[in-house]
Amino acid sequence: MNVKVYNMSGVEVGEVELNEAIFGIEPNQAVVHDVVKNHLANCRQGTQSALTRSEVSGGGIKPWRQKGTGRARQGSIRAVQWTHGGVAFAPKPRDYSYTLNKKVKRLALKSALSAKAAAGDIIVIDDLKMDEVKTKTFKTFLNAVGVEKKALVVTPEKNETVYMSARNIPGVQVTFANLINVYDILNAGKFIVDKAALAKIEEVFA
């Protein structure tokens, strides 16, 4: 599978062949679903907390006697059915993260990249770099390569100038080759990758 290579002005400057082992497999939707669910679970802070009836202040005395008042029996004004009472089965801080097998995550990543390739949403840039931090210039570049909404921009290594230029553009995320993940790939409309970053991805995952 060949894709066109563009420069920063959006002009076609050549072609590059994509590795079939990474960009040409049949996407496994079940595995992709498992990895995305795992990613979202691992992102959860798990800091939610509420008070149970034993933790709410007050309620030490029985509100009224057990029998003879005509009202329902009550043991505490901090029971869950009372206003200002505790919460039944209150959530407490916990860790939602869990691990998946490395082979499963690798297959999901290949599936996501193959899906992007099959849809024609991979854009290879000959040399993705910025001389200065300039959001307007980066926006012009995105328009030149046909990016309308969301995009994931992948550089070979951390590039502060590119990151700073793109960070204020809604829907655009910048990462580098060894940090790409399935969720970001699927969440982006276009997968914009530097030619050198593409070589790194193929070297690691082939």
C-alpha cells in the first residue's frame, strides 16, 4: 500500500510504501474495544467519595420512641432515607486501572492503524517542523493538507515548537512515535505522521 508524501505547504513530493504487517491487516474490532475500554478505565482518577450513615455528623439519638407515636419507626436522623442523611453504598476512592496483555495491545494498535490506512486518513509529511511557535502558521499547514476537524500529529520525537503551535487548535493533538495509542488514533479524523516517525513506528511494531 502506497500513500502520498506531502511537504508543509501541502504539495505532493513523493510516495512511501506502508508496511502491510502494520497498516494492512484485518482490523479486530473486539480487541480494539477491549483496549479502548482499558485506556479509559486507566484514565479515571477514582477520587469520588461520599459519606455513609456512620460518617455523617449527628444522629446519635433515636428521633422518637419506637411505638405509640403513629409515625414510622426511626433509629437515626442520619439514615439514608432522611434529608442530610448518609448515602447507601457510598462510592469511595478506588483504583480502576487494570492491565492487558502486550500482544493484545499491539494487535489493537495495528488494527487502528490499518483502519486509518483503509479509510485513506493517513497523511505523511516529508519533514514536519516549525521554525517558530506560530499557531496561525500551523493552522495554514493543516488546511493545506486537508484537515478539517480532529487530527493526531505524530513527530519522531518530542518537538516543543510543533506542540506549542498546535496546542490551542481545537481537536488537534500532538504526540511522538513511541507514545501513540489506540484511543488517540481512533478519536482523530486524520493521522498526520512525519516520514521519520513513520519509520520508527514500522521499526517498533513490524
